[in-house]
Amino acid sequence: MSMDKLPFDCMVVSAGAEIPTLITGNYYEEALHSLGVEIPSLITSYIGSAIDFIERGELTLDWSIPEISIPEISDKCKACEAVAKRCAGHEVYCNTSQHLSSKNTNQHHGSDVKLITGILTGAIVTLVLAALILLYIFKKSDTEKETQLKVERFLAMYKTTKPTRYTFVEVKKMTRRFKHKLGQGGFGSVYKGELPNGIPVAVKMLEKSKGEGEEFINEVATIGRIHHVNVVRLLGFCSERTRHALGYEFMPNESLEKYIYSRENTRAHESFCIQKLLEIVKGIARGIEYLHQGCDQRILHFDIKPHNILLDYDFNPKISDFGLAKLCSRDRSIITMTAARGTMGYIAPEMYSRNFGTVSYKSDIYSFGMLILEMVGGKKSKDPEIENQNEVYFPEKVYEWIVHGQDLGLNSEMNGREEEIVKKLAIVALWCIQWNPADRPSMTRVIQMLTGDLQSLQIPPKPFISSSDH
């Protein structure tokens, strides 16, 4: 057996220290026996870690090197003792319990390398993150500057027609520091305010993260230049860097959504009877007709829904929220869209797929038809509270009611005149939601249908794929 396989090390101790000596395993015992070395029985009686005894102080052994006749062993032990150390087991420990063997020195060296590597990696990651954050800040700043320049160029172009411009300080003053919040819209929060002349206003603060000023420009470019009894008026605006606000005429009765989806019997109120329902539908139709035909440029709203129909003191409807609107020339019936616009449930099929036809003002007609159906039924066309997805699509139920006289589940207390109005509204709505845009009537034709007799209306073709066809 080669002697270099016998690990003789030193333990750093003070003079006279009691050191337990340990030979672990039969490998060393048999090797020393083969060399004629006598092993004290006390030493071999415990197989474990000598350092445990040093740290705990549970056992100490007085040990001195026996007279060993093997020169290699004797020389190593004497060399160890010559430097005030003692020959011990196969690992070296100092009296502070620090591991000092060559094996563990390498481990400490490896730990130092890992520590340095970790520090360097952390520093690099920190620098990269800092660089990305700075890049984001600079890019955001550039985007905000471009947006503001875009808005200012637009305002300069419409200098003679735009409504009053206010500073942000004035906006805070008129809203009393945004004290009274009226609601939350798709592009920002709406607060109640008051102009310097005492006129109440609804102030919409546009969110910074929404679009690149498109919402603000759309609003000012559309309702900022038009006046119609069924379109909400824009009374003023604010544009300061990233802060954009729009001030509309205040609508005390809020939106149509509040009434048609109410779980309470709001419709029984005298101000919201079936006849008033018809008048509201007519008012919305006139407002949309004006947007499509009565302006210098055709205005396509693309978000007709109950939430965007506001009601004044007398429940006269006013179309609002032109953030998704598009302007086009009156002789242009088709426009190009890169993505669907609007709210789920009111978006025309052609907005999703050109297989249904091209996008045009007829897309607003579809949304209007869905709005009427919800007003008739008093619930959304697809109620989010309904868990049973097998329930019949509400427009299909309306169609079956019109064609086959099936029960629609409406108020059974309606008189003959009221039932006639509801049926008229349902027929008009079914014409408006035809999947083929070419089959939908213009808003001018819709108004004629709403003001005419029920007997003069034709039953429309089935406007959708029946749920039984799936």
C-alpha cells in the first residue's frame, strides 16, 4: 500500500491542549495494522467527527504519538510537533473550530469565487435594469412630447371652431379638485363641475395611458364642432402636456343603462313608460342620422350602447363618448379598419370578419338595433349573470315572438297600444341587426319605420344563425 494515501494532518492548537484523535473507518485501521502500528483501543472505540467533540467539549483524550518505527509516519508527526502542532487524525482543525485542511481551503476558495461571481452578476443585472428603466423613461417622454405636438397641431387647425380652452388649474377649480366623481368611462373618470358662469358640466379626465391623444382629438374634432339636440355638447377642454380633459353639458339623469337594466321596476315610473321608451329610441335615431348625414363630414360613432346615451332633465337622449369615432367624407360609404372597435355585444359582424361585408356607417345601425332589443327586453342580449350558456339568444327569442307569437316574457300588464309599440321596436331592431350590412336600413329609413304604422312594417328575414343550427 502506498503511504501517500495515509492522510496525516495537523491541528492548530495552543500548547498543552487536549485533542481527541480519530481514525474513521476500517480502511486506516487495517492499513496501520499492516504496517505494524499499534492503535490505542480508546482511539478506535469511537467513529465520528473529532470536531464535534472539540465544539461541544463532551469528550477529551490525551494522546501523544506512539513510537512509530515507520520513518514516513514518524517524520511527518515530528515535523508537525516541531512547529507547536500535534499529530492528529485525517483532517486538520484549529482551536477556533475553523476547517484548515487543504480540502476545505479549496472549498473556501470556491466559496470566494462563487461570492465574487454572484456580486458581479448582481451588478450586471442591476446595470441592465437601470439602462432599461432609463430607456423606458426617455421613450415615454418622447411619446408624450409627440402626443402633445399632435394635439397642438390639431387644435391650431381647428382654432376657429373649437370650444373654450381651460388651464388645468381652472379644471381643478371647476371640479373642486375632482371632489364629486360621476362615473368611470372607457378612457377616464368623469367628475361633476361648474363653469365660471355657473353652468354645470361633466368633466372627463382622460387617462394618460390611453392611446396617443386619439381619444381627445376624436372628441374635439366631432362634437366640438356640431350642435344637435340629441348629441351631447362639448363646452370646453383642457390640454396641458399629458393632461387632457373634456367638459360636457351635465346630464342629471345619467345614462340610459341605469334604467333599462334596473332590477327595480323603474320602467313603471311615469317618466319612463313605454311611450317615453319610443321617444327615446326616436331621439337616438335622429342623433345618429345627424352624425351620418347632417355634418360636413360623416361621423361614425362605433360605440353606440346604453352607457353612451345620456338623459337630460326631461329624459331626452343625447349621444356621448366619441372616443372611438371616425370621420370620413359624406360620399364615402366604406372605410378601412385595422381592428374591431366598440363594445362586445354591440359590434357588427363585419368589424370582426370581412366575410360579412365591409365596414361602413351600417356598423352603427347594427349597434343601434342591439340597443333597441335591450331596451325592449330590459336586459343585455347576453346577460353576463346567466351561467347557462344553452339559454336561447335573446334576439332569437324576439324573432320567434314576432314570427310565431311565442312568449317573450315581457310585462303582461301592457295594454294594446303599448304592446304595439314594443312590437314595432322589435321589428325595427331585427332589421338593424341583419348580418349582411347591405340588408340593414339607413337611419333615415329607420326613423320612417319608427314614426309609421306597425301594419306598414315588413317582417325581416332571420338575421342570424339560429342556436338550433349549431
